[in-house]
Amino acid sequence: MALNPIVQPSGVPQVPEGETFLLSRGGMEFSVKANEAGKFSAKGTMFLTSHSLFFVANQPKMVNGLNFASFRLPIRSLYEEKFNQPIFGANNLSGKCPPVVGAEQGLSDWKFKFYFMNGGCGTFLPLFFMAMERGRQDAQQFSADLQSQAASGGLAQSAFVDPNDPVSMISSYNTDF
């Protein structure tokens, strides 16, 4: 897990060559905790890429003497990931991730939760678990496959739209400007 990865002025995380954006989800709440750094939480946007989960806070803030604006969780590093559907409260994705820097110094792993405050988990979950599986096998091949599908229009024809997901309904509107 990396604290404050580079975020472009548009609010989208900067990703290295070969990493492909799969989904973004606004209206999220995020919390993360480590023994040495304490707890961080904020409202903002989650981004799923072929290699990572990102969280970008709506309003950066100081927490425990550290500026908190964004987080990056490499998919290959996640473990004990679990999708939770509580009786009361929002559906959420929880798990653990070692720090990107400092693991060799004995820093503890981060515990995280993404709360789906506006729904949208029906579209997110298949993509997330596909990225998890592929990321653990061969992340570079997965990115190449996604980029070739996107270039050929294959992603637009795939069944990634959940009709019960209000965020996915954008495609039904006329976007000709």
C-alpha cells in the first residue's frame, strides 16, 4: 500500500505504462489502519486498474501528522480480501495489504475497507475478482489483453453493465454534444 500516489489535476491517479483503468466509483468511503500510522478515512472516488485499487479523497486532510489525499493498493499484494454485506450499513470490500515501502523494516500491514455508499458493487465485483485472479497470475499479459480488447471495441461489447447499478445507467443517455 502506498500513501499519496501521484494524482493528476483531473483527480485521476497517474498509472505507469501498461496499466489499464477498468472502473471508477464515486461516492465511496474508505478507511485504512496500520499500527504505526493510525487510522485514515475519507469520502472520495475509487479506481480499479489492471494492477491496483486506488482511492482519491474528495478533500485531502492531515491525519496523525501525515497528509492524506490518496492511497494505492497493488492487487498482487492484497490478501484476506472479502466482500461484506452487513444487515445494517453499506456493502464493503475489506482486506489487508503490506506497505510498499517499509515492510523490510517490520512495519505492520494495512487493514482497509472500501464502503459502497451509492451501490455499484454488482459491476465492480466481477471486474475486481477477474483482476485479482489475473494479477496474481500474470499482470502484464492481462493488461495487454485488456488494451487489445479496448482497441478493437471488445470491451464496449462485453457485459460489464449491471442494469441494477444506477451508476452504469449513463450508457442509456444520449451523450452526443
